[in-house]
Amino acid sequence: MHPKEFHTRFLLLDSPEELSGADAALLASARQAIGMSYSPYSRFKVGAAARMVSGALVQGSNQENASYPAGICAERTLLSVAATLYPGEPIDTLAITYQGEGSSDVPITPCGICRQSLSEFQARTGKPMRLILRGATGPIWVFEDAGALLPLAFGAGDL
Ligand SMILES: [Zn+2]
């Protein structure tokens, strides 16, 4: 028997002032994308913004549906837009933020299915993507590789 362990490392920032100007602008863009959320059922609005390696910006927001499983998260909306507008181009950094009906002072992380989609997007474009996570206020979490959120990910090589 050989016990194995995973360790996840991320940066904890106290305020946007600790981000680079480009990262702060990306987080602001994600915040702005909340306004495009269609979330009449959960009233939980999520906004995302990505900076492609070329510097182009892409936004996404959650889009719900009366048939609940037909809804799609902000992250996967964004990945679809990015892959359509910039086929094959890696994402350098992805910022995700949200606004529920209550306070939003703690970062949220992508759901399980989005972690899977982020993992495959990284694999197919050949570059790890940074994640910047924040609520409306409060601390910021920065992951240097979205893959850190899904150890032992299932991927194309497993088929
Ligand atoms: Zn999700």
C-alpha cells in the first residue's frame, strides 16, 4: 500500500489592489458580466471574463432555463464563446464572480461539471489557465492552474 496525497496551492489576496492592472480589469469585466446573467430561478448571478493569450477578452454569464438541467453555468457559456470566436486559442486567465440575494464576500469555485470542462479546455489548447475568484467584496483567490481544482481528471487520453 502506498498512500498518495494531493495538495492544492492558491494565492490569497486581500484586495484588488494586489492584482496587476490587467487582472483587476479582468475581474471588473467579470463583475460587469453579471448584468448579462439570466437567472430568474436561482437569483444567483455569475459573471466570468477571460483574457485569451492574444489579449482578447471574452465574457460569459449563467443562463438558466425553466427546464432546470438545460441551464448552463457562466464558465461553460464563456468556454463556448471563446472556442467559437478564437478556435484553438488558450485562455490565459479566467475571472469568476457572483452576486446572490445575500452577501457575496467569499469567493466561489467552479462546480464539478465546469471543472471538467475547464480541464479539457486546458488540455485541448495546451496551456494551463489561471483562475481569479472573488465575490462582490472580500478576499481574492488566484489559482495558477485550473487543473488544481480537479486532480485525477478524466480526459481524452482515458478513452
Ligand atoms: Zn458550473
